[in-house]
Amino acid sequence: MAPIYARITGTGSALPERVLTNADLEQFVDTSDEWIQTRTGIRQRHVAVEGQTTGDLAFLAAQRALEAAGVKASELDLIVLGTTTPDIIFPSTACLVQHRLGANGCAAFDVNAACSGFVYALGIADKFIRSGQSKKVLVIGAETLTRMVDWSERETCVLFGDGAGAVVLEASSEPGIYATCLHADGGYKELLWNPVGVSVGFKDEPNHGVRINMSGREVFKVAVKTLDSLVEETLRAGGMEASQLDWLIPHQANLRIIEATAKRLNMPMEQVIVTVDKHANTSSGSVPLALDYAVRSGKVQRGQNLLLEAFGGGFTWASALLRF
């Protein structure tokens, strides 16, 4: 029996219209454009306006991915949405998006793996298709992280932005996703976390104490080391050499981390998709946003080999090796 592959047939993305540049931040945060760019590579970020939700961005990205794939929402067997900033506690944002799309009846659920959320969701969708349980799956990564940013904390507020990206996966006899690798280590919780929630309770503080806590230097060290080993594992699992890669599409958190991963692969930065300068860190939205940009700009072509990778709070880290 011929193997079944999960193949990306369409991509889409959505960004809020409001753009907040580093120069804008200088007006109310003790920071500078030079400081931000030197340490992160970020020049600007998109910020959701009042009333604009994660689901709104996910819906727009999903529509564009479905249109690109030539797939009707009613044909979907499954929707998996990676997010750490859902619209409401329940129903899941995936269910809310499903109804807006008109895909009622198929399975739909959220995945919370912080910045690795989209790649986790992609790995799950791949398994559903390989098992024969699903033939057409919508995978989304969407966030409105600026809703939990403390704009007085200059070390973290400059890092994040809002946005969403999506792909349509279809069962195919042609190679698509070769391998996905998913990992986590909760022992690093307090290096990158949000300390409040439904079960532990909220705080009597502005925004109920919902804020991002991060130890930047420690996160950087673990991320570089972890992604280094992840790259080797993924290539081995997919039976591929680094020299066979056409593009690296990494999580867009920090240009220095991206450059370190590219160096490990001996890949010139010309073969690395970089959008962190325009989008900042959009968590689960990061990788699919970069992928859609790469496809629609004409950089990524059919038949090319791509390595997607991400690292996020948890810690979580994940990758996907695929032929586009």
C-alpha cells in the first residue's frame, strides 16, 4: 500500500492594520530603535485594535488559505488551531472559527504550546492524515499577544506582535510532510510564563495580572542549544541532509537565534525566511505568517524542501520537514 502524505495545498495570513514602530514605542517606553534592533532585529509590529480578536485574525487567514488551496470549508475533516491567547476560555477558538467558515460538523480544537503551537498543530494534523482519518485539514496559528503585554516593561513589551497564519493540508500520494518532531520540558516554566489563570486565579492588578514574564538571556541560551539538536533530529527522521534544504522557516522571535540556527545548518541567510523585522514575535502565528509571506512573495516554490522550527514557553520546541 502506497504511503499517504500530508501536503500543503494553500497558505494564508492576516495582520492587524495598526502598525507600531520602534519610533512609536520611544514615545512612551524607555527604549530606542537602536536598542531594539540590535538585540532582536525587530523594527515594527502589528497590534490588534480594540474588539479585534485572535479568532478574527484566524478566520481571515483561514479564508485566504482555503481560497489558495481551492478547498471549500464544508470539505474540511478537521481544524487544529495553535494559540495561547484564545478568544474565550470555551468554546475553543477553533470551534468559533469553524462556525464562521461554515465548516460545522468536523472536529475542531485548540493546541496551546506557546510559540510552538502552529508546528505542534501541524504535527497533529499530519498524523490524522497519515492514519487515513482525515483527508483535508485546516491548520492555524493565531495570537493577540499584545493583550498580555505590560507596556511599561521595556525588556518584553518591544518583542511581541499580533497576527495569524494558516495552511490547508490534503492527503496525497506525492511527498509532503516527511517528519515532525515535538518536544517539551516543563522544568523551564519560570523562564518564560504567564503566572495567572482560571485555576490558580487572577491578581488584583491592572489587566488582572495577565502579563508575560521572561528571563531573556536564559531563554536565548536554551533556545539556541535546543534548536541545534532539533535540527539534527528532524533531518535524521526525514532521511535528508542539510545540503538538500532549500529554505529554513524559523520561529520569528529573535534575529540572533535565527542566525545561530542557520549557521548550524551551514545555510546562508539568503535561504532563511526572516519576517521578525516586520512582525516581531507573534508566537503561534509566527511560522505560518513567515511561510505565507515566503510563498506569496515567490521565494518558496513547489517541489522545494523546507524546514520549519519553533521554540516557546513551556518550554516547547517543534519542527517539520516537508516538501512544499
